[in-house]
Amino acid sequence: MTEVSHSGVDDVPEGMEKIRYDDQTVRLFVFATIFWGIVGMAVGVIIALQLVVPETNFHKYFTFGRLRPVHTNAVIFAFAGNAIFAAVYYSTQRLVKARMASDLLSKIHFWGWQSIIVAAAITLPLGFTQTKEYAELEWPIAIAIAVIWIVFAVNFFWTLKNRREKHLYVALWFYIASIITVAVLHVVNNLVIPVGWLESYSIFSGVHDAMVQWWYGHNAVAFVLTTPFLGLMYYFLPKAANRPIFSYKLSIAHFWSLTFIYIWAGPHHLHYTSLPEWAATMGMVFSVMLWMPSWGGMINGLFTLRGAWDKVRKQPELKFFVAGITFYGMATFEGPMMSVKIVNSLSHYTDWTIAHVHSAALGWNGFMTFGMIYWLLPKLWKTKLWSKALANAHFWLALVGILLYVIAMYSAGITQGLMWRAFDESGNLMYDNFMETVTAILPMYWVRLVGGTLYLVATCLAVVNLYMTIRKSKEEGRDLSDPVALVPVPAWKHKDDEEAPEGADGTVDPAEGGERQPRWDDWLYSIQEKVKHGWHRALEGWALMFTILTLIAILIGSVVGIVPLFTMKSTVPEIESVQPYTPLEWEGRDIYIAEGCHVCHSQMVRPLVSEIERYRDYSKPGEDIYEYPFLWGSKRTGPDLARVGGKYNHAWHALHFKDPQAIEPDSIMPAYPWLFEDELDLSRTSRKLRALQRLGVPYSDEEVDNAEELARTQAEQIARELGSQNPDFAGLENKDVIALIAYLQRLGTDIKTDEGDQ
Amino acid sequence: MSRTSPEDSKYPDVIIEGHDYDGIKEYDNPMPAWWLWIFYATIAWSVFYIAALGAGWIADYDTQLERGKERIAQKQAAAAELAPVIEVNEETLTDLLDDQEALSRGADVYATRCAQCHGAEGQGGIGAPFDDDDWLFADGLVSQFEIIRDGLAAEGMPAHDRMLDDQEIADVTAFINSF
């Protein structure tokens, strides 16, 4: 079943069929992977720089808060996303012995996906964001994603239907799980109510919104960055090493346990928050149980290489695979560990999370992708890789880059986490000025910048190799038309065909060709026949049932994890003093979101002594009922803001926005001078309040109708106060900064308790 | 059937007939026993954890917080007992005005806690200036001391009672009068 070039096959032998694989689409996805990889990593380097040299937040649309989501989206959905598609398109065709079902759908998929990425790269810096991590893209783009994903799914499942190989290989199981789960996650977490073309509010608020987001967020990690890459590994690793998969039984056990368990783990992102403790506990225990299912993939990968270790030295792609799988093993041990509450109380909000993510993303996703690409280049361009030495250089440089990055971030995260909670012997916070805990880790931020830059440079070496390999292919005049393969006509597909009676495994057995009378118990025998290689083998031959069972596996955890939270009243005990934001404050909140303040600031004080000592009372679920969407944040690059209202006067905030370093000389917060120039836009305030009213926020019709006037009045009052505190800031009533200050001064003020007494 | 793996393998490495996907074959090896056992152990631990949390053997959020608060309260109480009791009145504060040690301690406190709002040279900014003799809110040294300790919430002057002890507040009170 070797693939031959187009011209090589003219006559097809009896019992064989000719298929042409579509490799052009794969080539396109490879280009896109590399291109967006460079873009995403470059933005990563830029934002790493912004954290040490705040002056590099040089333009309104290029501040840290706006660029960080560009970075995460680019590397997850553009770099890893395109890599996944390249892997799926290349391997699926060969594993099922069929061309991708529709060239048109393949084209729509490719170009549609790239357009979505471009739309993301434009809208995110402009401040159009739903704020939820990895689901930031506004609703029209989210709908486009759903459509393109369905196109992909149709193309994929249709190809499965056309398959000539009866049984689905384990790589395909992982692809199936990824495709259906991402569809479910994406739809549920993007349920919003639009208030403009690029503006919307989540239909969930506070605790519920947080739960849905992290059910999504965690499983985006699972079903975008883990399962498709396991599928990739299961195809490309044994191909590259030319070794059988270590254990089929392990494949089955770890596939189903992983798929079933992963979906429950989301709430481990919400330990010690307002999420009820029982829900967080479920997240924790399922994360711990996820350890071995994850390691099943690592074992099957590494053990497949037994007896082939000499090849690792010779083939650069195998080096990438081995290191990638090792990073996967480390990250999937660390993840469960960080899910344990006691560890999480230290790691959460710190750079430890960033370290964890990058050992997985740069190590596992990056290296598996580059391993695949180095293996694919010669196949796709029908020539040898231009330079193995350069590929090896890429590997070592990138490895050093990752190590610098993660070591720096581990030490930054742990250092800062410990400083936040340190008490001196007289029972006071040792570092009660937040900036002390920032300056302590700035040297580590520099090291991270170096590590990230090395990784980016290393990726550029891949570009050189790609370019030169293609040039070489052209010079050698290689024929890049679709490769053709000869495969046996699948007997199992022609059930009614007398001449091709079916054996259980799809092969034609000449001994069973004779005629016989049907008997009443034939159906029993047929079942026995079907499962004679085990029930799972039968399932592998039944793609539809396999898909349905996978769907059920992921729905169980989703439903059991989420539904009770929504139905139980005790989740969110009411707090009477909590009132909706005023129209002006709401506009301020939207500015906060557009500027990406939530990227650096959390709004969730945890019930830990060190936190209530630093930020006063811990946050209650009832405080968040009008938070559409929730803004708890996941990283504290700056201090928590849940209770910042009234902590400073307006003039402090104004000066702080104009020039943070004037207040804290070492502050790494960007300056926001445009807040003092941009006119406060109140034209949509009414519409926004109407949408919120529909979601259940108790605004009166009068408030909704007069939203603009109400906002103006409050703005004038705050501007007056500000002007009297500091005449330099007089006359700002029509500027954005007033709305933002109004919002900040409101935060946490609805509850008048101190030091955690209820 | 072929054995292609190293001789010392613990696993039988028998290739499964009929499993051939684009040339990829699969061994019929069992799952590693340690893998299976650790998996079972994590399940058992999870069941145990939930039960123990429910039964109160493992502290829940509230209990943890209460214990933490107690620990800190004890520390604070102990420290309060040991802390030098300083008497704060017009006289003791006036004495500090030309106590060089107190002034230099006060300067340190000022640089880290106050300069951001009152200016490095006491020239004012977000907060009132100290380089003139006008006081907007304070009336005498004790009143300054109290403002620094308790803050002026309505004006945006933060309380410092949780960050500074009385001695430090007295020092910085002296210092702001030296501009």
C-alpha cells in the first residue's frame, strides 16, 4: 500500500482501488501553522517585554491588556489549531484509506479559519472582547467559528463514512472526541446577548458564568491542546519511528478514562472563590484521577520507542516527539498537583500558572507540532529535508528557551505567592505594599523574555528549513500533484454482494462462500461474530456508535458538574445591599473590559487570612449577581480590585492612569493617557441597560430610558469632585476616565463589612 | 507475528493480527500494572477525600479561615504585649521633632508610604503639601498622628494602623514637620 506518484498508476489490479490523497490542503495548513506560530510567539515576546518595560505599551491599541488575548488566541487557535488540522487532514485520509470527502469543504475550512484568525487579530486590539479566556472573540466571530467547525466536522465524519478501513485507529478516536467536544463547549460558553455588532453580554453572571467559563476553559486545554495532539502522536510517532504502538489495551483504557474524566476538572480553576466548595472539590478529585489517564498517552508514546532510541539520535523529528511527550508527562503530573486546594492556594493568580501553561504549550504542543512538520516536509514536498543540522539546532535552542522560560516563571510564581501570604512575627503582612512583590520578581521576568525570544528565534530556523526544502523540491522538479495509493477494495462494505461475503474483520474468506439456509438464531451468531475480537473492536468498526458514546462520555460530566449549580438556590445566597451598577459605572466597566484591565487585575478576594488582611473581606457569591460577564480574573499582575472602591480618592486614580510611575516608581502598569482625551460615548448606554434588564438586572424602565442623562449627571458630579481634589484634572466630565473612576470607586462598596465578619 | 523489541522487555510484544493502519501495527501488551494501580489509588483517594471533607476530618474553607485568623490574632496579641508602649501626646511628639534618630526612621517610612501622595519633598500632590504651615484637617501633632493612623476616608487619605505601629507613626509625624 505504498503511495506512488500520480503518473505511476495507470492500470489498477483486480481487487484494488485507486485513491488520491489531498495533500495540498495539508501543505496550506502547514504554512498557516508556521506563519501564525511566528506571529503568536512574536506577540508573546512583545507582551513579555511590556511587563518589564512598561513604556513599550506604546499605543492605545497595543497595551498589555489588549495584546495578551491576541497572544493566547494566536498560539492556541492559530498555531496549534492549524497544526491540528494539518495532522487530521494528513493522517485521517491515510488511516481510513479515503480522500477527504469534499475538496470544497476543505477549502472553506482552511480559508474560513484563517479569516477568523485575522478577524481576531483585528478586533482584540480594538478592545472588542467577551473577556472570557480563550473565548474572547465577539459573537459574530464566535458564530463564524461554529460554522467553520461544523464544516470541518462534516468533512471529517463524511470521510469516515467513506472509509475503506473498517476499524478506526486510536488516533481517530481522539480526533472524534476533540471535534464533538469543542463544538459543545464553544456553543455553551458563547451564549451572549448582543448589544451591538461587536458588543455583547454573557447570559450568565457571576458564579454561574465563572463555572461555565472554566468548564469551557479547562476543556479547551483538554480538547484542543491535548486530545488532538494525542491523536497526532498516535499517527506520526509510530510512522516516524517505524515501531508498533506499545499497547492497544492501554490505548482503549486511557482514551475512555481521559475523555470521561477531563470534562469534570474545570472547577479546579476556581478554588477558594465564590464557587461553592463542593463544586471545586469535584474539580479537584477528578483532576487527580486524571493523572494516570493522561500518563497513558505518555507511556504509549515513550514505550513505543523502546528499541528505537538510536533513531532518536538520528532523526530530529523523533527528538521533538520525545521531548514533547516528556513535557506532556510533566505537565499532566503538575496539573493534578496544582488542582489540590492547598497547592492551588499558593499557585493561583501567580506566574506558576504561566509556567505550567508554557511547559505544556511550548514543550508538548510546540514540539509535537514541529516534530510533525519536520517529518511531513519531505513527504509533502517529495524531497529530503534541506538541513537536518538546522532542525537539530532548532530543537536545542528551543529546549534551552523553554527551560529558561519555565524555570524563571516557577521561581517568580512561587516567590510572589509566598510573599503575598507572608506574615511577620507581629502578625502583620510582611509585604503589604503589593509592588514589593512585583519588584522582587522583575529579574525573573527578564529571564522569561530571553527564554521566549530564544524559542521564537528557533522557530525562525524552521521557517528557513521550510523555505529551503520547498526550493529544493522545485529545483529538483518534484511532482506535487495528489499522491495516489492502491488499496484493496473493502469487502466489508458490500454486504449484499454475493461474491464478497463478509468476514468479521472485513477480509474476504473464500472458505465461507458457500450457500446455506438462513436459521432463526443467525442473529445471535452474527453478534458473536461481531464481538469475537472484543466489544471494543466491534465499536471501532462502528463510527457512529463510537461518536455517540464519546458524546455521552463528555456530557455526563458536563451535566452533573453544571446543572446542580444552576438549580440550587444555596449557590448564591442573596445580599440585600447589593445593587446594580449605575449607567455611568456600567460604561466604566465596559472600558475596563475593553482596556483588558481584568488581564492583570483579579476581582475575587479568597477566604484566606493573607487575603482578607490585604484586601479586607473575602468576596461573596451574592456580590456577583449583576456581573455579566464575571470579571474574577485568573492572574494578579497587579493587586486585586474587588474592594478598591473608596480606597483612594479620584485624583489618585486620575494620576495613576496618567502616569502610574508617578505614584509607584517601579509600577509595571501601563499608562492610559488616552482616557483623558477620548470622549465618553453614552449613545448605547440605554441599549446596554435594556439588554441587562432582559437578563434580569432590576433596572426600571425609567432608568433604562434616561440612562444617558443619569450617566451625565453622575459624570458631572465626579468630575467636580476630581477637579476640586486636583485642579490639574478639572473639566473631564465628558471623558472616558470619569466613567472608569466611577466604576472603580463603586467596587466592593455595596458590602459594608470589615475584616471578614459577615 | 514478530518480535522486534529488545530482548529484555518485560512485555510479550505480540503484534495483534489484523491491526494495520497505514503500516502502523499494535502490540497486544497489557497495561503496565503500576499505571493501573496508581489509577485505582487516585480513585480511592478521591472517594476518601470527599468523605473526609463531608465528615469534617479535612478542614473546609470556613474552618481553614477561622484557624488562620486565630493564628494571626494570637501573633498580633503577643506582639502587642511586647511592643513598646509609647505614650502619644503633644509633649512626646514635640520631643521627637529634634530627635535625629526618630527623624531618620520617619524619613524611611515617609519614602515608602507617603511620598507617592504627598511628594518626595513634601510638596504635595494627591495629598496636601507639608512644606508650608497650613493644615487643612490637622490641628496639632496629636491630630496629625491620628489622621495618619486612622486616615481620612472621605478625602482619600488611607489609614495606616495596619501597616505601621505607633512608634513608626510618631516618627513619621515628626518627620513631616521637618520639611
